[in-house]
Amino acid sequence: MKSLILTLLFVSITTITFSQGTSYGVRGGFNISNLDFDPDADFENKHRNSIAFGGFVDFGISDTFSILTELQYSAEGGKGETLKADYIQLPIMARLSFGDKFTVGVGPMVSLKTWKNRDGFSTFTYSGVGGVEYMLTDELFIDARVHYGLSNILDEDLTDVEAQSTTFQFGFGIKI
């Protein structure tokens, strides 16, 4: 019983200490995405305009460095109906703040496909993500990000063609 109480006390103190620089929030965004095929596609490949939304936790490590984790839904892919790719994504970004208003971040992102009846696409993909954020007030911000696919989003067992996704995302959010 004593070890249980000590463990709960340790976890509580650690959580309180670690969460002092932690902020939470929600963000939404506008996506401009496309697929890069190798070899080149033999059809007209147009970009897709869509949305992204989710929630985040920003763990403040110091006054100028933080780790941002986010869980978001993002509609990506190409414009054609068979090229649309919707994901649940987990970006993790190491972020540096320059003053009170401007932050730059970079890191990895894993994605899980969410669309139905889309045989031929990989279930998991991974990307690199980078972005900038500007605080409008103490709570409201705008940001811009780019996701560059590092893995083939097509199922390698079904096709010899490879496709990587590139997405530009323009967002806004609120820290709670």
C-alpha cells in the first residue's frame, strides 16, 4: 500500500511540475495537397483543396524550446475521386520561439488512412513536417506548415508506381 501511495505521489508531483509550461488547444486549417508519382502519372494530376482540424499539446521545456504533439484529421491527396486520401495524423514537432510572437518547428509525422473502399493505398505513412506560427494575441495564432511525404502512400503489393504526398497547410487556432 505504501508503494502505491508513493507511486501516485511521484506521478502527481511530476505531472504538476512538467505541466507548468504546457499549453493545450485546437486548430483548424486549409490544405493544398497533391501527389508526386514515380514514374510520372499518365493522367492529369491536380491538387486537392480541403481541410484539417485537431487538438494539440505543447510541452514547454524552456522559455524558448517546446515539443508540440497534435492529433488531427487531414483531407489530402489529389483532386480526382480515386486520389483523395484522408488521414488521422500525429505530428511531433521540436519548436523554437523567437520572442513572444514567432515560433518555428520541425519534426516527423505518422498518418493512418481513414477513407473507406480505397484499396491500393498504404494504411500507414510517414512524413516530415515543418512550420511557422505567429501569435496574434495571448491565445489566438495563425500558422503555416508543409508536410512532405517520406513514404510511398500506395500499396506496394498492388502496384509498381510510387506516390508521395505533399501538403501545404494554412491554419489558425486557440490555446486554451
